Amino acid sequence: MMKQNSLKQIKLLKLFYLFILALTAILVVPTHIFPQPYFMSFRFPYYLEMMPIFLGVSWPMTFEIYHYVLYALAIIGSFNVLGIIFYPRFKQITLFSSLVGLFLISLMVLFFFFVFLRVNHSTAIIYGLYSVVLCIANFLTFKAFIAGKEALRE
């Protein structure tokens, strides 16, 4: 019974990650297709230059940190998707990646809603809510794989 429940959660997670992929495309693609000033509220990197020094870090270093965070999110998301598609083979790495994702994305939520809100309200709200969706996805992934791990023990 528990195993059926975790398999159902995994199937729902597949749909949720598909939704996240579509949402990501909606946020990113227009900024690469249309020139400025169109879709300015979706252009997060543009506003990094306008951001005051944060924790002693100026905008060029902030821009570099932004790229490292994007790489980390891509790796975390890839491991989560691999774990969901090839369940239960990648359960350990997916548990670890979703846990790291919870920590990293929680920091992103705090950054957008408490620090970046002073730079640009609309961009902070858009990407803050997007970060909340990513945090929920990582939490649900972690929860499903913990339940799946328990079901496999039985």
C-alpha cells in the first residue's frame, strides 16, 4: 500500500516538474528573443548591476555568483528529474540533491523577498514566487523519496 502511494507521488511529481519546465521557458525565452525594453521585469541579471553592494560583494562578483547558482540549480534539477524518471535507481542521489536544493532555494527565496525587493519590485516578486515553486518541488521530491525509501524497506 505504501509503495503504491509513493509511486503515485512520483507520477504527480513528473507532472509538476513538467510544469516547472514550462514556467522556466515562459520566464527565460522572451528575454532572449525580444530586445530591451521588452520583458524588463523578467531580466533578473540586468538588475544585478543596479543592486548596491551586498555583504561586501559588488555587482561583478554577484553576477558570477548568479551563474554558479544557476549551474547548481541545473545540476540539482537534473538529479531530481533523473530520480523521478528512473525511480528507484537514483533514490539516494535524488534524496541528497533535493535536500541541498531545499537549502539553496530557501536562501534564494529570502534573497528575493528581503534583499532584491529594494532593487526592483516586479522582478523580485516574479523570481521570488518562482523560487517558492522550486522550493516546493524540492520538498515534495524529498518527501516522496523518503516515503519511497520507507516503502522499499517493508
